[in-house]
Amino acid sequence: MTATRTMDGVKLAILNNRFEGITRKMANTLLRTGRSGVLNIARDFSCCIVTAGCELLSTNDGLPIHVLSGPDIMARWMKEFHPVLKRGDAFLNNSPYHGCSHAADHTILVPVVDDDGVHRFTVVVKAHQADIGNSIPTTYHGSAKDVYEEGALIFPAVRVQTDFETNQDFVRMCQMRIRVPDQWWGDFLAMIGAARIGEREIMDLAAEQGWDELARFERDWLDYSERRMIDAIAAIPGGSAVRRSRHDPFPGTPAAGIDVSVRVQVDAAAALITVDLQDNPDCLPCGLNLSEACSRTSAMIGVFNSIEHSVPKNAGSFRRIDVLLRENCIVGIPRHPTSTSVSTTNVADRVANAVQCAFADIDAGIGLAECGAVIPPAVGVISGIHPRTGEAFVNQLFLGMTGGAGAPHADAWITIGHVGNAGLCFLDSVELDELRQPIHVYERRLLPDTEGAGQFKGAPSISVVFGPVGCDISVGYVSDGAVNPAKGARGGSGGGRADQYRLRADGSREALDPCAQVTLLDGEKIVSLSSGGGGYGPAVARAVAQVGHDVREGWISRERARDIYRVEIDAAGNIDEAVTARLRRQEPAIPGV
């Protein structure tokens, strides 16, 4: 009787908040104790709780690309490789062939085992590393022909703690391979600490509520989440659409780049959304291939960006999403030794963007335009020898990316970063970056007239200029969006194009490749232009008063207001209503960028 009755709604909500609170405590531990800037400034990490049956139950405000799919697959591999789980165990997984997003996302899994030795939950801590021992000092090796050229140490659910003691053989392996071993060790300890906090908190919750009650919550919360998803699907029109998005050409890709095609089917009667990614190219000899986790997750990001936002993101709602993949596909299931070094961003963003634009094609009130592409030099990995200490440094910067997409009823979230992290990474403090690394930031500013024009506009591009101080530095980046900027939806226009170039000490300017490891000499600067986001709806439908506001605030010029939005504004910032009415009666402008 106790095992089958449904938990009342109040207690269901309370226990959900308790579990979410545990993941927030885990995340807070990692934020406050992580040693690298990519963790304690940029917050490039996620924490979650997976059931003993390997289903996602609860997450912190984590990056969607980290958690929607992957923790479940990694938990299954942990159980496959280690059938007997004991309290005090901890496992490290960064294998893209065993559920991890990509090799740079070290993931700690700790099984929560009760006093009778029964495995109840698994706590998961995923954190992007500043360095993982790649063959070049970056965690984004876009030109790697395979995992061997990529060079990272791969850990497929390897036991790193037994009885709460860390395996020192594993530690020595990492210290010998990773360029900044002390920084890595600090981040590893922070991850272990976060996982152990989660384990302890679940044990305390079980002591208070009982394991049977937590099992009942697990069952009922996932069932409730599925019902919420059914309601969300019922609220949108049925239909199907095919959308394509193209990644720029990189080393190892076709000359025209990578065409990504998605087919989205909304079956209202069956309350099921299907995303078919099978009609795409085979894996390529470069680092842009997606892991299975990122293939599934990027499709789900596009779905959740297009429906009622309050639907819980867990294994219950996932029952109503069917993502179709095939093996050896660039957006599917890679085979070893395919490189997936850049799996969390570039091509994954193309999948998510195509999915949310497909929803916009199905109905005008749903979906999004495309978010801007990444990773520009301002979000690249920098490395070198610090002139003050003589020691090596490696860290990923988060100095500037915008990318937000126009939505059916609102302008873009400007600093979303990219569609996969949903704005949940923080932009770096200029001052802190200058204190921690031998660099100077000369400029960080939004660029006028680079927004995706639309009834609801996309984010403008951001310009960041920085360079070394007292030494040379290496900057690794994989910048998409110069050839194929973010597309608009429902008549909106594309966002600003990405670009990058070197400013030499003599003032000359050198164009730089989009996928590169660039050495900047002392006195040189690199200019990073991020990709803007696409607009939603035709620009001529934007409210006239809002266009006037955009001009007064410096977002767009008077010329762009007239040519694209068909709004006449004088030098004083006043709207000429008569001329505007005449302009808007004319044939609508061709959307520009």
C-alpha cells in the first residue's frame, strides 16, 4: 500500500526543492573551491543527481549541454564496468565513447550506497578543465584528425577513490600529462568535495525521510514531469519541419563547411516530439564530431527552448522526446578513435539552432531564431610562461560572447553565450583576468548595427581586444559564424558575423584563421568579434517606439533604422511619424545584417 500510493503535491514540491538544494550545495562547493578561472570565475560546470536506475532526477542551474543526456549514460557505464559499488567509491569519466560530453569535461560519479550496501542514487559533478593534456595547450582541438592527435588522457568510468582514498597512480598519471598539475589537482579536489557534499546530503535526507519515501518521490516526480511535458506538447500545433544549419569550413571539413539537417515531428495525438538527426554526414577527420551525449542533448535543448519553459528537465519529460541517431555520424554516435574535442559547442549549437528554428517554422508563436556561433578568441584557451613567476599557466577566458536569439515575444538575452550553455557561464571580470594572467584587455564593447534585425531582435556582436604583457602567449580558439552567421526565423535577419585578426606592434593588421593556435608576441593584440544572434519576425513589424529607443541607446544607427526597420528618426532622436508611415507602406526591406 505504501509503495503504490501517490505522493501529495505539496510533499512532491518540497522534496523536489530538497533535491535541487542538494545540487546547488554541490555547485556552490565547486564554485568556491575550484582553482582554475574556468570554474571559479566562468562557472563552466554542472552538478546533478541520477537515480540508481540511471535516470536524470535533478540538476542545479547547470549548463544544458552538460546534463540533459550524458550523466545517465555515464552512470550505466559505471555500473557495467563496476557491478559491485561500495560506499567510498568515486569514478572519473571523460570518455566521449562512454557517455561524457567531450574529453575536457572531467566528470566525477559517486554512488550513494545505504547502510545495507544498496545503491540508491549517483551524484554527478562535471567540470570543464583548463588543460587535459592535449597535444596542444587547448581543450578545443578543432583540427585533431582523431583522438590520438587530440592527445587527452581518456578515463572511461575509472575508479579513482576506494574507501574515500584517492588512487595515487591515477594522480601521478595526470600530473605527468597535464601542463598545470597543481591547478588540475585543486580542481579535482573541488569536484570530489562537491560530490561528497551531495552524497552526505542525500544520506541525511534519507535518514529524515526514509529510502522508501525517496523512492516514491523519484517515481512520482518523474511521472509528474512526463504529464507536464504531455501538456506542453498539447499546447503547440502538430506538424513537421526540416531545417538546416551550416558550420563554417574548418580543417578536416568539406570546403563549404558542415551541413547539419534536422527533421522535427510534433505528434500532438501521441504527445511525442521526434528529432531525426540520421540524415547527416559521417564522422569527419577533425574535432567537430559530436559525442552521443551531445548529439542527444543538443536536440533536446532545441526542443526545450521551443515549449513551455517551466516543464521540469529530467528523465520523466524526456520520455516524450525521441532523438534518432545513427553510428559513425557527425551528429550521432561516434566510434573510437573519432575526435569529439569540440563536441559541446560548434556543431552541437548548429543542431540545437536548427531544431528551435524548425519549431518556429511549424508555428509563429514558438521556437527561436538561431543563437550566435562560438568559440571566438575572447573565449579561447590562453597559455604561456608567466613572467612574474616563471611558471606555466593555462586557462580558458570568458571575456566576451553574446549570441542571444530573438524569440516570439521578446528580444534576445544578449549574453546567453551560446545556445548550449543557456547563459549559465559567467563572463569574466576584466580586472580578475588581468590579475591572474599576464594579459591586458584593451576593449570590450557591443557593436552597433550587428543585431539580428527583426520584430524581436537578436543580440549584437561583441568586440574584445587583448594581448600579452611582458611575455608571449598562445591563444587557441575555434570560431564559427564568419561565413555562416546565425539565421533569423519567421522573416528575421541574421546576426553579425564573427571574425578575428592580429594587431601587430607596428599597427599593421593580419587576418587570422577561424580554427587556430595563435602565438601573440609581447606588444601584439588579438581582436575577437563574436557572432550576433538572429532576429525573430520581420524587422518592419518591430514597434516604432522600440526602434526609436534602440537608436537613442546606440544599439542601431539612424541609417539602419530607416533602411532595415523603415523608421525615420531625425538627428535629435525624434521619430518622423509621417515619413515612417510612408516607408512602412512600401515594399518591406530585405533583411540585412
